Amino acid sequence: MKERPILFSEQRVRALLVGQQTQTRRIMKTQAFGPGQDHHEGVHAFDVNANHLHGYKLMSMADISQHCPYGKPGDILWVRETWRGPIVPENDLAEYERDPQPFRLPAFCQYRADNNELGHHSQGSPEADQFGWQTAIHMPRWASRINLQITAVRAEKIQDISEDDIMAEGVQTDSHFLNNFFTMNMNAESPKEAYRKAWQKQYGATSWEVNPWVWVIEFERVERD
């Protein structure tokens, strides 16, 4: 079993915390060439190590799952999110100065995803909320509070997503609660249309139309050791 980091936005972290999201899709850095596009009839060309035209030759994209950079079933993804810490109580400062290691735990961190609807953290003042936040990419392993165990991996075109999978990505169709990945009211467009708009907002205006291959990673949340 291997552990790897994975980035999630504040909205997606909220969906993870309440159990609304059990899938994520990430664009493949190297896109597959369809059968015949690389002059090898009947196979997909795909290089999982570098961006070369002639890489792995696959009879089916189902064969590529073993090369997913996020891991395989059983592996752990630890979530990186916007955070700050360690936040040390005043009466523990002397002990922290002697040895900071015991304070390098999620219990001594704050997370932007826990902010309320006004953007204020439940454990801080509005003034303090403006300072000390670190971007998710800089989160170390010890500060991560969410572990996800991979249960399945596959590759598919983004436009092939089903409505069930859209729901597994955290869509809520009957609520405006701000903690959801994205929301729709009952008079809004279809789940797939809402998902398309959210995808374009994150990846760019043409990102849906080009219909890229994506890694589909299914997971379940597990407790930290």
C-alpha cells in the first residue's frame, strides 16, 4: 500500500467531510491517441511516462488503470487543503518551543473549509481569519486530516460521466447549502449540465468540448493511523 497526496478545493473538502463525495476525476496529463491515430490500427497509443507519440500500445483503455499516477485500489490518498498551523495554545508555547514535534498534528491546525458562510472560522475572529493561511500545495503530511482509500480506478472520457457518478462527485439537486461541491435548485438544468458548467469553471471554457480522457478514482474515507 502506498500513500500519495491529492489536492481538493474547499468546496470539495466540505463534500468529503459530510460523505457526499466518493469519486473524483482528474485530467490525464498525457492524452491517449485513438485507434489508428498513431498509424497503429486497432490500438490506443499512450505513453504514461512521457509525452511521446509512440508509447504504450493498448487494445483497450481499460488496460491503462494500472498506470494511474494516483495509485491503485487499496492505496491511500491524503488530502491537501488550505490550512494553517500548528495553532498552539498560549499555555503550551513554552513546551512547543522546547519540542514542536508533538504539535505537528491535525488537532493543532485550522482549515479554511471549516469557515462559516461569512468566511469566518469557528475558532477565530474575523480579523485573525485574514492571516496565516497556506495554500493546499504546501500542506505537509502531518497536517492532513482526511485519508481516502482508493476502491477503484478507471479511465474514461469526461462526457461519458453518468448521473449516478455526478451524484458521487458531490452534486446536490435539492439544496442551496453552500458547503456542497456545487448546487442546483429544482428548477435548474440537469445534473450533467450543472456538472459541465462546474467543470468548465475549474478547467476552462473549452475543457468540456475537447472531451479529455480522465482518471476516475473511486474512494472511501478512512481514519488516520
